[in-house]
Amino acid sequence: MGYIPSLGSFVGVVGGVLAVSLISTAGLLYRYQTSLIYPSSFPAGSKAEVNTPDEYDLPYIEEELITPDSERLRVFVMLQGTKLAARRPMPRIQEVTDDDEKRPTQPVERKSTPTQTGIAPLDVVDAQLASKRPTVLFLHANAGNMGHRLPLAAVFFKRFGCNVIMLSYRGYGFSTGSPNERGIKIDTQTTLDYIRSHPALSSTILVAYGQSIGGAVAIDLAARNPASVHALILENTFLSVPELIPHVLPPVRPFAFLCREYWNSGVAITKISSRVPTLFLSGRQDELVPPPHMDALFARCNSTVKLKKEFADGTHNDTCIKPGYFEAIGEFLLAHVVTLVNDKSTAAVVAEKETLQQQGAKAKSAAKEAGSSDESSDDWVQMSHSEVKDEAAKARSQAKDADAPTLSKVPTKL
């Protein structure tokens, strides 16, 4: 009997193995969680090449922003009212097989390199146009870099007439540093501060557009900047990273509490102003973020204007190419974001008229003191507040009519 292990000892051995395995798993989760959550090197080459907007005939400037903690962020800035001054010819390269057999020369799209900034010279067509259009801040998902999202940016720029700002978070593309929640929050705040200090963009309506973890980034940014983020578009994002772990990594479910990266959107979304229109785009076959996460975020959103568009066969990565995706965005922009732009324009018109009234009143008073009988100023001064509002409303209506043709031409897919 001595050589036959007892059931108790067998259970003890198995239990020990499981304990070691679980402890090892927990240790791996704790140590490598940032690599799991932010796979910035995937797909291969993501940190060596970044596609540039001119490949899609988009005018742009590539900026390098310095964060408060001294990281360097690469940012694409695409302004309405500008165009490319010159399209640089695409270089040609020789591809070589493993046995050094040369293939025919292949044309290759020009891509940004780690040392290039501001590489696309621009012609200014309408210096005022950018300041009159919405600005979309692209907040990308957890893999790749900003260059991979350029087909989407092209739709916002060309079809919807928006200014577009794109950034690669720290550790992505050619941005320096290593990604983590704290750092990415600094990155997006730095980019927002850049937009709000930009001469053409500072007063524009800002739409934060986030996919997957980018949705969490957008929610956080809006919650922390109630006066600067005016609308949200969220695609396939989640309640929080710890709540997502049991679905994405079932073996480490018991150790979700070890996660140091939170992105607690379920709480943050409740802190966003009710005046921020929010569009939820949900792929109902999402294999990474269970659709109930989007449903719960929608339920917790306090916005007086919140819309949800569901895509029955949309998965985590292909929802954006499903029929109806850009129609939903176009309708949202036209109905709720352009309204914000025009409301802002109306306020400016009213303010200008009221300033003129005040100036006219002062002129009239000065004329009376001087004994002048200039009656021409009376008509100017006597414009009622309701007449001022009527005139502003007329300007708003004309602006909306001008916007409609651009925003109504929405494609069914990229």
C-alpha cells in the first residue's frame, strides 16, 4: 500500500499545482496587464510605420505635442478650408525574398517616419471655414496607431465637413513613452488643450469620437472637461476594465481586483453634462466587449439627447463598415451637432447686435449733449431685442441650409 498514493495526498498535490498555477496567473496579470490592455505593437509594424492623411488626399499638418510629463505625442491636424499644396510622389522599393530573389518593383504608399513633422505643405483656401465647422477628436482603440483610422477620418473630413484631430497615445506609433491609464489621460488633456488654444479651432464645437478603449478615453475626457467637449460618439466600449476581464480572460476572473487599469466609464458617464448629445454605436455580435456593456452605459447616460444604433451582425472590429453606420453618424451630426454650431453662431450674432445697440445708445447720448439732431442713429438704437433675435434666427436658418447638403451625403460604408 505504501506505493499507492492516497486520495488525500492526490488531492493535495492537485490542489498545490492549481494553487501555484493560479498564483502564477495572478502574478502575470498584475505584472503584464498594461501589455495585455495596450498592445501598441500590434499589428506588426505599428510602431515603425504610420500612414499619413495625404494618402487619402487629406490636407494636414503633423504636430508634436509635449505633455506635462515630457512625452512627445504625434498628432494629425486636418483643417477645413485648406488643401494639399503638392502631392509628393510615392517612392518605389525593391522587395526581396528569403533567397534574395528580387521581385518586380512595387509601388508603396508614403508613410510618416519617426523624424518627420509638419511634412505636408498646405494652401489656405478659406481661412475662416475651419472656425465655423465642428471638430472631431479621434480616440483610437487599443491596437495599431492613428494612421490605421484614416479611412474613417476621411469620411468625417470629406463627407461631413468636419475638422479632424488624430493622436497616437503615448507608446503608440511614433509617440514616446509607455501606455497606461494615467498617461493616456494626460495625452488627451494635452491634445484638448492644444485644440482650445488653436487660433482656428479654439471656439469650434468639439465631438469626441472613441472606439473600444477610445470610447472610455472619450467618456473620461468629457467628464473632466464639461465646457470643452460638446458631443460624444461611442463605439463598442465597456463599463470598466475589471468588469471586462471575466469575459476576455476567464481564467483570471478571481483576480480582476488586481487590475490597476480601471477606465471606470460606468461611473464617469454619469458625471457628463446632460447637455452633451451622445451617440452609441453597438455591434451586437461583439466578441470582445459584451453588448450589455454598451446597454448599461446607455442607461446610465444622463444626456437629454442620447441615441443608440445597433448593428445586428456587427463584431468588435467591423461595426464601422456595416451599412447604416455612417448614416447614423451623419444624422446625429446634422440634427444635434450642427445645431450646437448654429446656436453658438446665433449667440455671437445676438452679442454683436447688442454691442452695436450699446454703442449706438452712447452715440445718441453724446449727440444730445452736443446738441446734434442726427436722427439716423435712432433707427439703429431702437432695434428691439426681439428683432435682434429674429435676425439671428434668420442667420442660423441660412447656416443650417448651407450645412445640410454636405452632412446629408453619408456613405453606406468606407
